[in-house]
Amino acid sequence: MIVCSCNALSDRTIESLSDRAGSCPRRVSDVFEKCGCRPQCGRCAVTIRRLLDERATTAPAAVPDYAIAAE
């Protein structure tokens, strides 16, 4: 579904940002930055925040680089 009609960002686009290792956006502004666009009207911010929060609770915990290097 289209989440941001001003920039034509879909929920799948936002979820794909979270799937990349080490580049999970934590803030709404991070999503726009990673997509190479800027927020326009702001109506999408609540939905993007919800998607990020849902992703954070369902995504496996990241293993810090130093933990891997120590093995």
C-alpha cells in the first residue's frame, strides 16, 4: 500500500529498508533519507512510525560487530 503519496513510498519500500543488514531506520526522517526524498505534508509520519515500531518488535536482534570479531 502507498504510505506516502507525496513521495510514492509504499510499505514494501519501507520494509525493504529494514531488511538490509545494518541499515535499519529508527526514525521517520531516516526513512526519507534512505529513500532519497524529503517529507512534504507529514501525514504519513504516523504510519511510517507504526511500521518501524512493528518491524523493531518482530525483527531478530542484531549482533554487534565486536561480538562477531571476538569469536
